[in-house]
Amino acid sequence: MASVNRIKEAWASARPAFGLWSAIPDSFAVEMVSGLDLDYVCVDQQHGVVDYASMVSMLRTIKSAGAAPLVRVAQNEPWLLMRALDAGALGVIVPMVNSAAEAARAVAACRFPPAGTRSYGPIRASSVIGSKDPDALANEVLCIAQIETREGVENVEEIAATPGLDGIYIGPADLALALGLPLDLGDGEAEHARAVERVREACRKNDVAVGLHGTSGEAAKGYAEQGYSMVNVGVDYLLLAAAVRQEVQKARKGGT
């Protein structure tokens, strides 16, 4: 069957997938942006304020608008991954993966027996993917481990070699804190760059996708040119605040 996952289509065409991070629990807001030539929109249930009911509505809206719906789950708990996939997510991003065992735990939650431990109950997934076949359901979704700790970097070669893992996504802010660096990096930029490059090289050697979290289109363009296969152009609430701030500043400059 043809893939319904726009990220997989991008990778099959050897081009990067561009997306948006969504932390605002509102279907109308995500509808306005999901059709703007985005390959994916990731609903953030780790740091966003999105509950389960809002997530389901957002996943439906994202897919209808033409982008692939992803979910960053709150933590690496199998039931959270399974619930997101059953609700129609075409992939999960799993935060704070620090070892190959933790990566394998995430992969198992995305695959049905005998390949994994996912419980069969594709309440929305079957209509999103167009099949009730366990293999088709499992093969269409992506399992992506997020590396954002010193331990994760130290174990990245083993993590990247985990059978069934589709990709690794780098969280630069948490990685900076884990390395004892300020968020603006400053003098620690070289150390941070070495850690990021180690992750990218491990992904290249194991033929898995590598993503890097960006907060602007300009940054996303640069990451794509560097060979990253999954980059986001921003985070919805940050983009909204920046746009409003810019307009208010323009208005006040002309005021009295």
C-alpha cells in the first residue's frame, strides 16, 4: 500500500522533512498552519499544555490538512506511545532516551507481536492508515528517540543501532544543560557541536534519520543543508508571540 506518512515520502525522495512543533491545545490554531506545506506537525505532550482529548482532535485536524501528525509523548512509557498511535499519530518522538535498552523499549511499543509488545486496538489508526492489518499499521508509523543528555550522547552508537528505530531527534536545549553549558552556549559552543556531530555520525553509520530541533525557518534551512533529515521551522506559541510583539512594536513606534 502507498504510504500516507508524508515524512516517509520525503525521506524516500531523499529530501528533509520540515515541520512545526505545536504546544497550543487548539484544533483551529493547528488547522491554520498544518496545510502550509509542512511535512509534519508534532503535538507536544511533554512540555506543551495538550491533554488527551485535545491531542486526538489536533491529530485529526493535522492529517486532514495534509501534514503527518506526530506526538512527542511525556515520557518513555509504552502505554503513552500506544495510546498516541491508536489515536492516529503517524509517529512518536520519545524524550530522554539514554540507552539502547530504552530505545528498544520504545520500538517495542510501536510494533505488534511478535516484533514488539504493542496492544492491538487501532481505534483511529486504522482509518488514518487505511488498513487494519498489524504489519501495515506498524510499518507506517515512525519511532524516533530523542537524545538530550550526556548519557544519551555517550551511548548514541548503541542507541542508533537499535533494530526498528527509525530516527534520532536532538534536543539542543536540554543537551546544553546536560553538558553543563548555558542555553546560549557561549564558550561551550564547540563542546555542544561535538556532541551533536557525534549523534549525527552515529545515525549516518546506522542508516537512521537524524533530526534537530530548530526555532526558525532560517535555522531549519541551515540544518537541512547540513544533512539533517528532520527539522522544524518553529514552535507555535513562540511564533505567535513573536508576530504579535513585532506588530505591537510597530504600532507603538507610530503612537504618541
